[in-house]
Amino acid sequence: MNKPSDQLLIERAQKRDISAYEKLVDRYKHMVFTLALRLVGNREDAEEVAQDTFIKVYSALTTFKGESKFSTWLYKIAYRKGLDCLKKHKSQPQTKGFDMQDTSALYLSPEIWNKIEIKERRKTIKRAIEELDNEDSVLITLFYYQELSLVEISEIMGIEANTVKVKIHRARKKLALILRNSLEPETIHSYERTRR
């Protein structure tokens, strides 16, 4: 059985169909939590941000007109809620404690490495991303893991698409430098070829 599309679930949820809204939450809860954790740096605040995000989305769902993708609209709300949380606690953004389960967007070829080596490289990439500042780690997450476009990221973060492109380029350079200190040149060469 095919999963219902976002649009179908949105239309049903806009009519206050709770089960449709729950399906949307299930579909996006991991990424919203991940984005929140990137910004606020601890699980407790990230859970609060995710919960606040989905409450806001539910109350504002009738205003969603589909001018952008639902995921873009949702991540924009999550990003703003994360920034609000930081302001509330008057704390600096953190990137530690990020729980990355999917590193498939940064190409790790099973033909080159066995499963143990892949697992070690995933850990290394996770640690490297954690060393980036919060904005860079969010950009890497949205671009590589969620595969959002520059325009979608600009909508989420409230900056121009060209600025996003420059910032991603700089973030990739920083990440490559961190990885260069951790991985052998063959791995770096493979990473740098990805998503040019």
C-alpha cells in the first residue's frame, strides 16, 4: 500500500483530521528534532523545540498555501523555534550531541570499505560535523542530509540563496579541513567529488 502524499495529509489535517496530522508528525519528527538539536545542543531543549514546532504547525496549518514545500515551511518554523529557545535561555548555539543515523548523503562506497570501516568513517564524519559552528552544521544537514535546494534553505534561514551557496561552500571547506585531519586522502577525495 502506498503512503499518502504530504498534500493529501495536509488537506485532511487542515480539516482537523488528527490521524492525518499524526502521520505528518511521524514523517518529519526525526528531522525536526535533528535540526533543533543542531541549534540548541541538548536533547531536553531540542525535544521542547520539536514539540513547540509541531504545536505551531498544527495551529497554523490552515494558513499553509503550498507556495513552498511543506517540509521547507516546517523546517523554517523549527529553525525559528530553535532560535527562540536560544534567546530564551540566553545561550550560545551548540552542535554537540547530534544523533546522526543517516550519512548516506555523504557518499560512502561499500565497494571500497567493509562495514566496520564504514561505521568508523560515519563516526568520524559525525564528530567533524559536531566541530562546525551551529550555522554551518545546519547548512550541511539541510543540504546534504535533507537534500534541500538553495532556495528552500534560504526560505528556512531567511537569507538570500546566493548567500546560502557561499556559506555551504565555506562550510564544506571547513568540514573537509576537519576531515582531512581524520581521514586518509582517498576518503577526502571521494567526499570532495560529492555534490559539486
